[in-house]
Amino acid sequence: MNTEEQIQQMLQKIIENTQAIINDQGKQSFGSLEYFLGHILEYRDEKKYLTDEWHIRTPRWLGEYGNTHEEEELLSDIYRLQAYITEKLKGG
């Protein structure tokens, strides 16, 4: 699997996990995960990871104390993706 395919696969996992949190009636994202989902879909579709605007904008509260296990996992996936992009595409 090449680098771009790997990035696409990682993005798909983030998208699916975000949708799962949004669709769980027991969780409340107060609309911010819906906004994030739109952003990450655009990020994927426009291949922004190949541009200078490659950083992923996450909701401010994501990663704060009191997040669910699923939200913590989502944030970890985002950090892993950004680290992978830095290493493979940005020479870091």
C-alpha cells in the first residue's frame, strides 16, 4: 500500500469513528463533531494532506478531561494520521 492509500485508509477510519459517535444517541457532541465530520470529508475529498493546509482542525474540547473512550480514540487516530503525514509527506 502506498503512502496516499495509507492516508486514505486512516482518514476512512476517522470518518467512520466520527459518524459512530454522532449516531450514538447516548453521546452529545453539541454539533461540533458534525462540523468536524464535514471538515474531515472535505479534507479527504480535496486531498488537503498534499497541500500546505494539511493540519486537521479538531474541536477544541476533543482531548479535554471528561471525553469518552471513543472520543479519546478518535483524537489518537487524528494524532497518528498527522504524525504519519509529517513523516511521509512533509519530511519530518
